[in-house]
Amino acid sequence: MIKQELKNNRNSFIGFTLGLGCILMGGFVKFLSLSQSESIDILEMMAAFPKVVLAVFGMNQLDVQTLSGYYAILENYVLVLVIIYAIKLGYNAVARELADHTEEFLFTKPIKRQTILLNKLSVGFFFLILFSISNGVFSKIAIAAYGIEGQINQLIFYYSVVVFLNGLLFFAFSAMCCAVVKRSEKGSTIAYAVFMLTYLMTVMYDLIEKVNILKFFVPLRYFESIDLVSGNFKSLWILMFIAETIIFVTICFHAFIQRDLSEN
Amino acid sequence: MNVYRFELKHLLRTFLIWTVIILVVEMIFMVALFPSFKESEGAVMAVLNNFPSQLLKSINLEIETFFSFKGFYAFAYIYIGIMAAMMAVSLSIKTFGHEKKDHCQDFLMTKPITRENLFKVKMAAVLSAIVCFNIVFIGANLWLFTYNDAQFRINSEFILLVGAPFLTQLVFLGLGMIYATQVHHIRNYAGPIVSIALGAYIITAVVQLIEKDSLKIIAPLSYFDPNRIVAQGAYDNSSVVAACVLTLFCMGKSYINYTQTEIIET
């Protein structure tokens, strides 16, 4: 069964990893010319500006002229990508069989529902790990391929972890949504809607000064790029991710086991 | 006419939800954020005046447009644009794909109406939804611009600025259609909608980051980039051509798909 699941998810994994590769390999093309041009320390002077001004400048407290700042900007897009992917995985794990009307066949097999869900979720988990590893690998390759000077191994590692954690969180969330609602396709709609909402809040979080209370609702900013770039990895937020993930998975199991198989 | 009415009714909820979301987000940007942005102008100017003038030239900064209402609109457009795109994809996938998703294509196709006509009617339904949205959107912006500046008069720049979402939506309408008519299964709507729109967003952002003009033709969200309108008062010609080609291709291909594909029940 795990094999079957691996096969089902293979194509979309290849697609998303290609997207990842394009972002990283394509993104670094520009950095070459940037780093060669004479670097001006505008950032320090601009530190006094309000966040919203910086955002309109397209800067967001990061120095695009340094490798780490540039990398952090690219990784922000990778985060969006991994979350879309994770929601898709969550949907595939819980609801795909239902949409294809094949769940009845699966459930008549002599396997417990827990085991079914466990297997399916672990396949998604596996793909997420694979995805974040490829993130690290592609980053290394891109930097090596363009012969960019500078060491950011630690940052690459941090970002791979952050990509994984965000993916995991939304994976669990999407699985939960699909398991809880009656019509499974609604589940993924809700999961995507919630993601769009958090993304919007992330944008607001970036624009408005002093809205610390918002931080709890924006997983994308649990680890702020500025902290990561300066090597300040706040491990406490990992617990936050794990706690939320566990809650979602528990609810998901609970709902999945009790689900009624009636045709919709 | 029956089909047209049916499709419109089918789209009504999506249409309303998206219209409200987009307008609310625009209000947040233009009514809630813009004043505080404007307030910081003095402080920022004080710092910028200390910069060497060459440096200012090199980062290509026009302070007046930067702090203007339209400048901020161009900034907010990044987000409004994605949402408008998402709305268009969602409307078109829902119109052209819902029979496929509910496995009831065969019922529709056995009705005494040719597929060509069906396609045209469905197309008319989505287009009217999009036109309605844009009338509301342009009206809201007209109000916002006049509210901000009582002297404001409609000029070509304003028309280009508020026309950008409409043209972008046409491109994404095509993308949604080609998706809906090309794939065999549609399991859910949300996945493809979000993937197409955010995929386009990521491509556009990366293309803008690496500043390669030649790549602009693959960045669908910057085809009608308001920043360019604010700076130069016109759309980028090559982008407009790319947008037209892409849209016409998608619509043509969808037409062929829709009228000729065999219906396979799986």
C-alpha cells in the first residue's frame, strides 16, 4: 500500500521539485551581477524607516546585496511553494480515495483505518522530508554552479528546517480539514483559504509596526528572515510548530476513524 | 439562454465572495495603510536628502510618485493582482470544469445544443461575471481616488491603472479554461486555482527579482504592471503582445478541446 501511495504522489513531487529547482537556479542568476557591482550601504541608513516604506521599496529589512539576504528572499517564495505542495499532499492522503470513489474498496481490506491513515500520512511526511532535502541540495548546487563566493551553509540548513516545519504544519492542517468536513473537496478549499488568509496576515505583519499579537497566526514568520540571516535560530518556535502539528494530526485521526462512508 | 442563466447562478457565490475579499483588501491597503505611509514622508525625505544625489539616481527613485496615491496603488496591486487572477481562474474552471468534476458531462452533451454554442454561452457567462466585477472595482477605485484627492479627474493613466486587473483577469481566464478543458479529472477546484495563481505569482516575483527583461514574457502577473504605468504612462509593448498571444492561444485551444474531446467516463 505504501508503494502504491509513493507511486501516486511521484508525479506531483517531480513537478514541485522542478519548480523549486527553477526558483533557486533561476533566482541566483541575478545575484552574480549584483555582488560584483559596488556595494553601497544603504540599508543602515534606511533602518530608521517604517516597515511599510521599506516594503514599498521592496526591501523588508533584508540586504539584497549580501548572499544571505538574497537567499532569504528566494526562500520566502520556496515557503509559499512548499505550503501549496503540503496542502496537496494532505488532501491526497485523506481525501483522494474518497473523491475517486475507491475508498470503499480500501476499507473492506483487512487493515485497520488507523493503519491506513498512518501509512498515507507517513508517505506525505516522507515526501516533505525529501522536498526540504532537495531544497538544501539545490541551494548548494545553485551557489556552486554560479561560483558565488561566501559560505551560507548554516543558513541553508536553517531554511531547509523552516521549509520542512511549515510544510509539516500545513500538511497536518490540510489532512485535518479533509478528514473533518463531510465533503472532502471542501476540506482542501478550507485549507487553501486558511493559507491565503495567513499569507495576507503575513503581508500585514510585514507592513505594520508592532503587531506582535499577530505573530501567533503567521507561521511564515515564526522564524523571521532577519533573525535567520544573523544566525539567531529561535528554537522555541519549533515547539510551537510541533504542538500545532500534533493537535491537527490527532483531530485528523479522530475524525478519519469515525467517518461515515455514505455517498455524497 | 437557459445555460447562460444556469452558469451565472452557479458562479454567483464565487463571484460575490471574491468581489468582497478583493475590495476589503484594497480598502485595508488604501484606507488603513496609506495614511501612515504618507505620514512618514517627512522623516524619509530628511534621511534621503543626506544621500548623495548620484545614489538617488542609481536606485531610480522618484520621491513624488513614491509617496503618491497611485504609487501606493501600484504597490498594493501585487496583492490585488494575485487575487484578481485567482478569481478569474476560479470562475473559468468552475464554468468549464464543473460537469467534468461531477461526472455529468454526458447529460449536458446530449441536450439539443451544439458544443460550439455551449462553449460560447459558457464563455459569455464568465465574461459577464468578470465585467461585472470590474465595473464594481473601477467604481470603488474612482471613489478612492476622489476621496483621496478632491481635484482628481479621470485621465488615461487612471484608466490604465484600473484596467490592469481586468486585462490580467482575461489572461488568467484563458489559463483556467485551458486547464479545465485539458485535464481528464478534476478532483477539486481549490488545488488548481491556487497552484495556477500562486505559481504565476512566484514566477513573476522571481523574474522581477532577477531583472531580466527578456523573461518578462513568462511572468503573467507583470504583463500589465502598474509600476510601469506610474513611471512611464503606458503598458510594456512586448508584455501586451505576450499577453494577447497567450490568451488567444489558451482560448483557441480550449475551444478545440471543448468541441472535440471525447467524453470518457472513468
